[in-house]
Amino acid sequence: MKSINKNIKKARLGAVLSIVTYIFLTLVKITFGFLDQSDALIADGLNNFTDVIGSTALFIGLTIALIPRDDNHTYGHYRAELIAALIASFIMFAVGIQVIIQTVIKFINNDYAEPSTTSLYISIFSMIIMLIVAFINFRLANKVNSVALKAASFDNLQDGLVSLGAAIGIIGVLIGFETLDTIASFLIGILIIYTAVIIFKETATTLTDGFNSKTLKEMEEIIQNVSGVIDVVDIKGRSHGFIYFVDVTVTVNPKLNVVEGHMITERIERAMFDAFGDTETIVHIEPALFS
């Protein structure tokens, strides 16, 4: 498990990068959003504030995931990062609703924002920063096989696109469309809710032992090609974030002795590790029935 713990520690660096970036952008956007009267910039800042919470939850979850196995957690604590992501999705959803409510009130009261080029520059700067962070975290997530960090990288990417939307709204106001900034704020609220729903769906699926059928099929094909395996009778999988747990039943030549059968299980375990990284494969061997 040393390699898994090493990967978790690397993933935490991605979470820290996100936290620091989001705190900085939240302070800048909300401050200048109020000073410059930009609804879109304020909404974007609130979006980044939810990301501070989400990234902090991810960091805490990754830290808990480092706790060794104990009597009550024989599979380890790896799913803690997924629980953290689930909590963050609820917070993001609530903030998204709040942004939409505030925007609707402004529409009803005809209280439209009048931002200047300062807000525009901040939005463009934020977009560039978030795209860089998204790229860094996506590469790191693939390297360490972190489901939660990969989801965070997509969130980083979306935040860059949200900043782009805010910039477009501000440009609209500057060229004479006074409602465009407020409309951008409304759309940002929708995007926050959409992201929350996507994160909730993915993490809830994993936490309820949902598993990608395509990945399971790939695993079955790899095991089927292992020397000594006659047929794959059954295969089940579940994800704990950084590690897959796979239960497989295979048939082998009934004339093999215990040592030969054990060698087949080791070849299966090695093939799975080579293909999918940190994977715990539990192999059950049955004798093949020859007619």
C-alpha cells in the first residue's frame, strides 16, 4: 500500500493548489465585483468560494484516506475522498440556488450592474489561471489514479469557462447591453448547480458500488487471456477511489494441483496490476467440467 499512500500525498498537492488559487480568486472577484458593481464577477467569486469548500473537503478526505486499515475498516479509508466530494456537491448546489435567487430579484427590480473594464480584466486573468490549474490537476489525477482529483480538474476547467462567461457578460454591458452582466450571473448559477449534480451523481454511484461496465469488460478480457484460465465464470468490481477491488471466479484444469492453481491466481493478480495499477484482485478457482 506504500504506492497508494504516495499517490494520495501527490493528489493532496493538487487539492492544495486548488485551495490556494480559489481563495485568491474569491477575494479578488468578490472585492472588485462589489467595488465595480459587476453581478457576474460577484457570482463567479461565489462560485470560487464553493470551490474553496469543495477543495478543502477533498484535502480532508485525502488525509483521512491515508489512515491505515483497522478492525472497522478492513478495506482502508480510501472512500473518504468520495464522501468529501459528496458533501461539497450539496454546498455547491445551495450556493447555486442563492446566486439564481439574487439574480432574479435584480431582474424584478431592474437593478442592473454597470461594471467597468477592471472587472473584464479580472475575469480574463481568472480564466487563464483556472485553465492552467485544470491542466495540472488533470495530469496529476491520471498519474495517481484519483477519481476525486480528476473530478476536481473538470471543476477547474468549468470555472475557467465560467470566468469566460462573466467576461462576455461584462463586455455586453460595456457595449450597451445593460442586462447581459446580470444574465451571465444567472447562467453561472445554473452552471454551479449543474456541476453539483454531476459530482453528486458520480460520487453517489461509486459509493453505492456502481462500476463502469466498460472497465469491467476490459478486466474480464485480460483475465480470460491469462495462461491457465479456461473461462471467466463471474467478475465483480468496485472502486475505492485510488484502488479497485475485484472479485473474479475462473475455471481451470481440474487436474492441476494446489501449487499450479495458486500460480494461475498470481498471474491474474499481476495482469490486473499491470493493466489497472493498484488493484486488489480476489480470485476464486473452480474446476472446469469437461464433457
